[in-house]
Amino acid sequence: MSTPVLALERITKRFGSLVANEDVSLSLGRGEILALLGENGAGKTTLMNILFGHYTADEGRVLVDGAPLPAGRPRAAIEAGIGMVHQHFTLAANLTVLDNVMIGSEPLLRVSSRREEGRKKLLAVSERFGLPVDPAARVGDLSVGERQRVEILKALYRDARILVLDEPTAVLARPEAERLFETLRGMTAQGLSLVFISHKLGEVMAAADRVVVLRRGRVVGERRPAETSAAELAELMVGRRVERPRRSAHAVGPIVVRGESVGLVEGGHTRLLDVDFEIAAGEILGIVGVSGNGQAALGRIVSGLAAPTSGRLTLDEGETGARDMGALDPAALVAAGIGRIPEDRHAEGVVGEMSVWENAVLERLHEPGFSRLGFVRRGAARVFAQSLIARFDIRSATPDTRTRLLSGGNMQKLVLGRNLAREPRFVVADQPTRGLDEGAIAAVHSELLAARARGAAILLISEDLDEVLALADRIQAIVKGRLSRPIRAEDADARSVGLMMAGVWEEAA
């Protein structure tokens, strides 16, 4: 058997009392795609950060082509041919593609940048691996899929032979993800070796040559996709059988939220145009569409982060009548009983430098239970945070843990728990399971359906077609800022909703 291009031998990494990785060993062959699968917080990203030199292992070693790799030195990893593509893009939006790719690739003491040489090399790498880009394009003007391409090219430009992709499809729509994996398969045919970290069972089964499963920092299984199933991999990840819940029919109440001819213009661009929708108590309205068609704008409006420039958005409050939501700021909406699960948990959901308990009560400091005479009741806040940790299975967390130290999925559980624990009348769930593992997705779906059963009106904005079909009572598609007419979930299937997402509304109806 030939020497693996990469081997991790008995890696252990501790953060205080937390053991993130324990005695982990794995190998990667030349031209192979290895999937590293595990729950949120299972230790996948920590392991890859050790490989790339961001962390130093407490025990064990990394070998590249049989030779030990110096620990804790990212430059040594790059020189050994290892490239890392992080889950959250590390690009400067105000610079060009070429600028982003070349940053850090030239000596600091060089008088002038060899931009023309860099441009030619970038175009050559782009053509070789089938990743077309415009070197002069401003990164801030690119789509999410195009930015992912630039991140990969940054690594390939530095002659990477081993490419590590951390949740590469976390922010990609399904068509973009499928194109990415077609490209990656072509790259391995040219000798590149790939490790991709994921929790998405479908893409692991379709793309990987081999799968290594981590659970609570340890390797619990290794499989070839042809010899396993998605169900077995899910059980290995979680340690138990996982089944996603599905909604059951029940009676709905009166209309809680209504949008009539709602429009939004920002910076001279029309984000929403004549949008009509309504959500009843005990109902989930699913909004589905390809990224960039106005979902983010709709989420901002119903959360109070933007005011409609036309039309009317109202919140019914029973005997007191309907209130104009467009005139309410986020604080007033929270006080009115609205829960918000934002699309970007890092930028809008939590304050990373604050503790878990501080984030848990951020939106409830006006309540007597959490403050008195202007002072925060820390004991009550910590007890509440501990209840969220237990109920929503927030891993590797205590009330005093810095929130930025949580994995993305556990951060999402904190945001979800903080909102649903209040039993809000109206819930805005914007991409609620993006970046979550199979077990966490099932838990989130259960909580949303429980809120529906309690009588909450829920707006579910998602790019996951299967999620919308499983949870929504009615479905509308958003295309170029417009909403289709709603269809009942009983009348919907993947084909009809797919047509709606493409703007073919009459045929879908």
C-alpha cells in the first residue's frame, strides 16, 4: 500500500476540562475525497485546525507524505501543500478577486507587486480546475457561490495538493452545491486530495470515497458510501436512531400577521415588490427560493430591521386591533411577542464576546425576572441559561462559556432556545437549520412544530426544499422579490415547488 499523502496519528486536544479530540487517527490517499462527518461540536473543525497549524495538539502528530509536519505553524502547512477553505469566508469585500488571492503570497520586503504574473497564474489555475473567475471583479459584488470559488482558488494559487473544506456548502443553495462537488471530483482526477467537513448526509453519500465519523471528539466509525446508508451514518453521528418529525393536520386560528402589497427599496434597488402573505395562529408559512431573491429583505422587514417603503405589514393583537409592524423597532416587536431566529447567527444572533448567559437574556432584560432597579439579576440569568443548555442540548457550554467558543450549530441552538422559551406569538425562522447536523435539525423541527401546536404563527424562510415540504402548512416561492400565490402543502411536491422557485407559477398551480 502506498504512503498516504496525509495521516493524523492519535491526535488529542484539550481546552481546559473539555476534550475536543481524543486519540483520533485518520489517513487520506492521493486523489481521494474523504468526508469527515459529525454532529455540531463533535471536534471536526478543531481537528482540521490542528492539521493547518492554528492549534497545537496535546498529543499525536501529523504526517504529510510520511514526514512529520511541524506543529502550530500554518506557514509550514502551506509549504507542505495543505490548503484550508474555512466555513466562514475570509475575503476582503472591497478588494478584487486578484487582490484577495495574492494577499500573503508575496514577500513583505518586495518593492512592487507582480500583479501581472499573479493574474496569469490565477487564470491558469482557474482554467485547469474549472473554476472560472474575473480577476478584476470586486468580491463584494460576487454571489455566495462565486465567493466560495475564490476561497478555493486562494488555496490552489499557493500550489495546494491537499485541500481541506470546512462545511463548503453551508451557505450554498442546492444547485450551487451540486456544481461545487462536480468541480471537486474533477480536481481529484488531477491528483488533488480532499478532506471535506460536513454534516449533510446526502452530499457525503454522493461525493465521498470514504467517510470517517466523529462523535464527541472520537472516531466512532469509518465507512465507504457504497457499503452504508444515510440512516446508519446518522446513527453513528448521534449515537441513536434519528428521524425528522413531520407536521400533522390541525385547526388554525385567526390571522396574526398580514402583508399587503409590501415593497422595499434599498440603495436604489428594489428588494421586494407587491408582496402579499398572511399567517394564522398555529400555522407555518414556508417561503422557499434560491438565495438572493429577496428572502433576506423579507426577513429584515418582519423583524423590524427595515421598514417597508410601500404597502402595509400588520400584527393582529385581538381586541386591540391590528398594529402597523412597519412602525415598530426590533425592541417593540420583541415586547409584542415576536421571536426572531436570524439568517446570520454570528452577525445578528449573538454577541460572540459575551457569555452564554448574557446572550440568553439579551432580549429579556426589560423583564422583572432578569433585572431589578436597572441591575441584571445574574443568578436568575444563569439559571435560565442552564435550562436552555439542557433543553436544547447546547454542547460544550456552561452559562459562563464565551459564546464565540461554541460551534456554529450550538450557537444556533442558543438563539433558537432563547426565542422559543418565551413562547412567542409570532416566530420568524430564517434559515433555522443552516449548518446544523441531522440530530440538531430533528430537534429544531420538533421545537418549531411544538410552537405551532401551542398556537404560534411561524414564518419559515428556507432554501431547503425538503425542510419546507416537511414543516409548512402553506408554501410560497420568492423569485426576484415577488411572492407566488400560496399553495397548500398537501398539494405540493418537489417538482411543483421546484417550478415555483424557477418562477413558473401557473404550471405549478
